[in-house]
Amino acid sequence: MRCEGRQADGRSILSLMTLGAAHGAELELEAEGEGAQDLIQALIQLFAGGFSELD
């Protein structure tokens, strides 16, 4: 995941937190390997739904 020139490993919550992405920030997602496309689609839906699955 990337935000404003900073990059984080999506497998690490600490790494993601160091992005410091504020509400409304534009994020760039990248995944590779088996299931990468499905992962990206799931993340897009999660963000689009305002993380309502977590409520």
C-alpha cells in the first residue's frame, strides 16, 4: 500500500500505521501472486463500504 510517496507492507499493521494516511487520503494498492486480484477487489469493497464489515 502506498500513500503520498510512503510505502507499507500490507501484512504488517505496524507498517500500515506508519503511512499516517488521514481520512480522505488517496491510497494505492498493489498485490501479486495467487489470489492477488481477489484481494484487491475485497479491499476496494471494504474501503467503498466504509469498513462496515468491521462494525
